[in-house]
Amino acid sequence: MIVRITEFLEDFNSGSKHQMKLVMFLDACDHVNRICRILRQPKGNALLLGVGGSGRQSLTKLSTFMSNYLLF
């Protein structure tokens, strides 16, 4: 699981001018999986809570890239 998400992160960074330097540990991978699962549902949405710097935006960007969606 970690290897696959890390490959997606490397693909994202290769095509982006603003690279994300993330450390993918098990909890972060679990959150990415949850966000991807929510995005696949019809009209799927989620409210992500956490303190500043916890990675909500970065994990969401990675999840949308993994799901082949456009983030705006």
C-alpha cells in the first residue's frame, strides 16, 4: 500500500512545478485511502478536520490525482 501511494506521489511531483515532500506513513496512507473512497462515491464529499500543518490539503491533492479528478 505504501509503495503504491509513494509511486503516485512521485508521478504527481514529476508533473507539478510545486512538489509535495510528504512522508507516507501508515496513518497518512489510511487517510489517503479514505479520501479516495469518498471521492469515488456519487456526490461524495467530506469535511476534513485537523490542526494547521496536518496535511489535509496535501493528502486531498494526492487523492484527487490518484482518482484522475481535477482539483479546483
